[in-house]
Amino acid sequence: MRKLIITCIASLALVAAFGSTVFAKQKVKLAYVEWDCATASTYTAKAALEKMGYEVEVLPVAAAAMWQAVSTGDVDAMVTAWLPVTHKTYYERLKDKVVKLGPVSTGAKLGWAVPSYVTINSIEEINDNADKFDGKIIGIDPGAGLMSLSEKAVDEYGLDKMELMEGSGATMTAALADAIKNKKWAVVTAWSPHWMFGRWDLKYLKDPKGILGNEEQIYTIVRKDLQKDMPKVFNFFKNFGWASPDQLQMVMAWNQEDGADPLTNGKRFIKEYPQMYKKWTGK
């Protein structure tokens, strides 16, 4: 009897160990830059993947590190590749080491924006009004493709009276909010879709030389072996995307509400738009 009990205990221990291996959740790693559009897309993808039964880790990094992490397989995917212009350098260098899926959103745009009460309409007019802008172009994080293009624009348009200021998406919108509150002139590095175009009356300055690019699309980029290692996750990312830029902008606006949590809002979107979850997952 004692031998039987010992055997049963040993068997149960093996079953428990085996079961924990079999039923352990697979982990998916996502990289993103803390831009408002990237945050909204990334956390909505996380919410959907967790609903599918996966454990999901999100890693905020700089743009260059995001691309590098996917190319080396340190993360599985990212859902914020702006192409063909903004992230062209990264994609051209790493395209043989990653897989492009998507698009996540169409109708994307980069540019410099000002409040609508600013009386100039072109980047060419900035230098003559440098004092009204306090000599500053309010930028975002230095690793962003928009900042590289903005540096080029400063040179190409001869904006020698202006300084491109580094910061983040949050500091850029805070500076813009302060300027609008005080009816001051401000020019910021901007992109669409973005919640700020819904909150304030803004306009893009014309870019006659086309340095900041034309319409772009936002794509998903995944690591090379994802389809083989996690085919259901690969298929999810293959299908993942917004029905329109308005959906993305809506979730971005939710994330600006007091006490907002991006993951909670990702879950809210899935609950309110179940047809999108079904499209992404096939369920």
C-alpha cells in the first residue's frame, strides 16, 4: 500500500509538471514608441491577443531600437511602421530580416502644424516670422523619422532663425496646448491620425518641396520566424488593422481622458466593435 501511494504521488507530480508546461500561456512581445498612435494600436493589439489566450509584454523603446528588436527576434512584432517615407531608412536596412504585414491604417500624414489663427500657410514663410514663433519648432523624440525629415526641412528651407527642439509627443502637445490657451503662435512637428486635430483647430503648413512626404500608411512588422513559431499570432497580425483612421483617432482620444488606461481602452474598443475582433482573429 505504501509503495502504491508513493507511486501515485510521483505520477501526480509528473502530471502536474507536464500539465503546467502544456497549458502555460505562450508569450508575445511587442515593441512600440510612445507616440499616441502607436500606443493606441499596440495596446489594442495586446487586448485582442490576451483575449485569445496569450500573455503579452509591451516594451516602450526608441524607433531605431524598435526596428532592431524585431529584426533580431528579440520581440515578435510592432504595429507602427510608417512607410514609405518616415521609416524608409530602417526598412531599407532591415527588410531582409523582417516581414511586412498590414496596413494597420491608411491616410497617414506627416507635416508641421500651426493653430488655425496663425496667418501664414507655408513653411517658406516661417523664417520671416521667426520672432512670433520664439524661434522654435516644437519637435518630438530625436529618434523619430519625423525629426530626421524636419532637420532636413530646416536646412532645405533655410530656416536659420529657427531651432528644432527635441522632446516627446507629450511635451509637443503640452507646448501646443499652452500656446493655444494664450493665443500665441506655435509650430509643431505633427502627424495624422492624431487626437490633437480633433481637440484643436489646426492646419498643416504647405510643404512646397515635399520634404516631409505625402500620404503614408502604417504597417505591422513581424520577426522572420513568427509564422512558423506561432501561426495563429502571425495570422492575427496579418489581419490586424483599423477599418478607418477615424477608429484609431477615436481610441487615441479615449487615451487622453483623465485617468485613461490604454489597455482598458483597447478592451473597450473590442467590446464596442466585436466585428473587428472577429476580423482579426477569425473567431
